[in-house]
Amino acid sequence: MKRIMHILNTGLYSGAENVVITIINAMKSDCECAYVSPEGKIRRILDENGIFYVPIKKMSVREIKSAIKSYKPDVIHAHDFAASITAALTLTKTPIVSHLHNNPPWLRNLNLKTIAYYIGSLRIQKILGVSDAVFDDYIFGRLIRKKTAVVSNSIDLSLVRGKAERGTKSSSYDIIFLGRLSLQKNPLRFIDIIQKVKEQFPDVKACMVGSGELRAECERHIQKLNLSNNLELLGFRENPYIILSNAKMICITSDWEGFGLVAVEALALGIPVLATPVGGLPGIVNSDCGRLCGDDDAFIQEISQLLTEPIYWDEKSKGALNRAEQFNNIQQYMDRLKAVYKDCSY
């Protein structure tokens, strides 16, 4: 049984972390896995899932070297850029798989980060991306193509639906934002959209689920636009699916996305998805289950129609459930990963 060491750059719990926990849980009968990251909120979630945790003080070559020496993995599965570069810099002989969950804007330019990742890639055996956009955006994408593969995120629909049914029933909301309050997710744009929707629907009820570095700025923006009675900041929730399942729609205002896992999670619950056409989102959202919105007017138009036409909402909700089934391929996803691990050699 192979020993797989998953390395992540933060101790937070978000999209990539959720994917890694899904991978480890699904592979418990096939691989021994360890989760390596800086100490943080993730510890409690890993404990609840019975996942072996190797906490480190910070993401550094020294700390990762120590973790490798202690755990003695057969394969290192490093998630996103910082973890991948750090793993490569250890100069370990252990095969490294780099898994890119995101495509930040700096990928397009010649800079220290893009150069560092290319140099690190020379010591990496396989590079996985959650969508073609990850490799298309990377300035050195053509130079690493021979060792890349697109592995779109998978999702266990039954798990998401099961979590949505647990706990105390949530308040109902017309519109939800679910994600980190960060530049990538552009939560301030979501607030502006709600302000414009309020002009048509004074009693509209919306919420934002998530934490992040823009929390204080979001609070100030909500107060500035006099939205305190319409828009609630709910903060981080370990189980956001209870709230998501009681919303009429989700708005994803991201400026960039590697895949867009939250979109699939919403579809699994029959929630129409309105999203910006970036990263992997065009491969998830279509007119049957929601709408890709190029500007604020498109968001507002679709929101208005979903709020005022019950038959239209029902059609989108049914379309969401049908669309979600196309991503319900957890076994196929795990089989691909196991094949990648098997092909890794010293």
C-alpha cells in the first residue's frame, strides 16, 4: 500500500482543502495518506475525518524536509504553487505530483513566481490541473505540457446532500455568496450587485458565507450602501450546505477560478448558479442550470427573472440537478489519481 503525503500551503479550510479531504477519505482502502500543512482550523476537520495530520510551523524547505523524513512517503502530492515549489526545493528523491487548483492572474506574466514554478517543475513528475485554463494561462505552459493532465474536480453528490440535511434548518435567502472574502472571489462586486437588485426588490434577502482578508472592507461597504437589512455577513461555516440549500440562487463573482467547486455543490442541491465566465466555470454553468454573466446587468437581469418567475426558477433548479450528475464521477476521478501514483517512480 503506497504512502501518499499531501502538502498544502495553509491551515485554512476552503476549496482545495475540501478536495484533498475527499481524496484521502475515498482512498483509505488503497493508500495510506498524511495531510501536511501549517497549523490552523484544518486540524479539527481532519480529526473529525480520522485523517493523519502532520502539522508544520510554516511552509518552508526545512519543515517539508522534516515531514518527508518522518513520514517516508512513496509519493508527494503537493497542492498549488507554493507547496509544489517548496517540495521541489527539498531536492527529495521521492516522486512529486503537483496539483494546481487555481489560475491566479500572475500566471500570465514573467515574474519570480512563474520562473520559480517552472524551475520547480523540472523536479516534478506529473502536473495536474483542474481545468485547461490553468495551463493555458501559465506563461510557460507550453514548456511543461508533456507532463500535464487535466483532472477536473469530482464531487460526491450524496455527501453534499447529506450535509445539507444535517443540523438546524437555516433561514431562507434569495441570493447567497459562498467563498473566501478575498480578491479572487471579488465579494465587493457581489455587494454592489445586491445594492442594484435592492432598487427593484427593496426586501431582497442575501447573505455572504465565508471569511477572509476583505471581511472588514465588506462590512464597511455594506454599511456605506445601507444594505444592513438586506445582506448578512455570516462568516465561516463548517457546514455551509445547510444555508446553501435554503437559498434561491448563488452568485459567483470571481475574477478567476481554477475550477469552481462551489458551483457544482450548488447544482447538487438544485440551486441555480449565476457566475462570471472565468476559469473552469464555463465548463460547469450553462443556460439549463443558471447563467454565465459577463457584466452586472446580466447578473441583475437573471436575478430578477429567477425571483419573479417561479416556473423559470423550477426549470433552472431541475436543470441544476441534472447538470450536477455529470460531475458525480468520484470513482473515475480516484481511479485516475491512483493511476498517476502508480506511474510515479524514483
